[in-house]
Amino acid sequence: MTEKSWVHYLCFDAYFEDALMKYRASTGLGATYALFNLLNEKLYELGFMDETGYQYHKERYGLPLVDEFEKQLKMRDQSARLEIQQKRLEIEKLTKQLTNVFSQWSNMKAEARNYYLNLAKEHSDLPIAQKILKAVSNE
């Protein structure tokens, strides 16, 4: 089934408007989702919509505004946590690498020293990088 967009302008009288506001308040749905949700329920109840379509639209239009907002916040929070975790792993890996380099510094070739010196300069906020930079400046 393909999705089609149809635009309908609905003008409600005071009775419909009042009832719709009460329904929105009880469900936490926005105006459009409230209408779609009511339409979905009624079409299914009357047998004009099958179970698959009903469940699809119930999941799509039955989510209250607060839940949708919280869902978006959780997604952002998860991605931020993942980003922090990846950065932490990167820092741990780099710290371990530079620690090993520091312990082997005197045995390293000049080319390798230059590479790791530049790496230490790029990550000068790390304590081990500061230690390497200090040791090099004292040579």
C-alpha cells in the first residue's frame, strides 16, 4: 500500500470541539493524532480496517505528545552516551599506546619519536602526553 497525502479542512462546532479537547486531554495526543487515533479506532471497530492496519496506525498515532518528546530526548541521550563512551575508549587506547611509547622512548628511532611527539602535541590534554612533552623538552 502506498502512502497518499490528502488535505481536508475540518470545521467543528462547539460540541465536537469540546469533545475533542476532552479526548486530547485524556490521551495526551495532539489535535491531528487525536483525530487519526479516533478514526483508526472507529474504522477497526466497524470492520473497515484489518488488524495489521489497525496496529500500524495505533502505534503511529497513539503516542502522546509527552511520550514522543521523551522518546526523542532518550534517543539524543543515547547517542550522547554512545559518543562519550566512544571518546572514552579512544582516550583509553591512546593513553595505553602513549604509555607504552614513553616506556620505550630511549630505544625508539628518530622517525618514530617524531610521530609520537606530534601525537602527544595533538593530545596535550592527556597526562601521559604532557609527560612525553615534558621529557622531550628536558632532553
